[in-house]
Amino acid sequence: MLALKYRNHRAVVRPLGRAMAGLIEGPVDVVTWVPTTAARRRERGYDQARLLAREIGRTLGRPCRGLLRRAPGSAQTGRSLAERQQGPVLTARRPVRGTVLLVDDVLTTGASLAAAAATLRGAGAHGVEGVTAAVTPLKVGRTTAENWVIDSSRTEWGSRACR
């Protein structure tokens, strides 16, 4: 994941995206991603979550659409736990219908996915499922973040065991 995110090693996108698609249990209507900051996208020349989302959409035979816009601000990387938990400021680009598969590269606190899910539900999504390529290692004293899932009726997070 680090090679894709920081060194533009795109050879992992296809196998990783296909593996992520294999984790999806229910039907989804559209695939989208949690966008990186505009500054990071300009710096890198791409958005790694978008690349993964596009591959997942192709694998599932579902459309991949940029449904979210990220307001200018700092990236989540390097922020404290309290700062991360506030999440990024996101807005919907258009009204959303059906069930959305939300893709992100790395899950650390779940704040980015939670903010994105709340935004999508506010824009009309019936349900939101989330999938990430990686999970950051746990730190001593923190609760587990091994496998998070959105409760689509309340837009809350809860853990469940990997299947």
C-alpha cells in the first residue's frame, strides 16, 4: 500500500482492487471513494483511493463515480488521534441514490469513512458499505479497528470479525 500511496507503484492496483471487491457481500449500485486533499492529488498526480475504486467498480461491474468533494484542509496523515476523529470536511457533488460502496486506502480511526458515509447518506444514499485496502497497526490501549462496517441505518461504525 505504501508503494502505491507514496511512490506511484500502480502494479498493485489491479490485484488489490480485485481482492477488495471479493470482500463485498451484498449488492451495491455505485462505487465511490474518499477523496484525498487537492494538494496531495497535485503533489502525487493521482488519488490512490480513486484508482482502487475504479478497479473495484470494474471487477463488480458497477459504475464508479466521484460523489464526494473534499474541502481544502490538512490531510489526515500525521494528525493526532483527536484531530483525526474530527474527520475531513466533505460535501456531496450531487444527489445520491441506492447503496454506495465507499473505498479508502487505509483505515486508521474510521473518521474519514464515517464522515464520507454521513455525507453520502445526507445526500440520499439508502445504504453505505465501506472497504479499505489496509488497516494501521493498533497502538497499545486503543480499541480494535480490524474490520469496520457502517450500520447503514444509523451511519455508525461497529467492528465485526473477518470472514
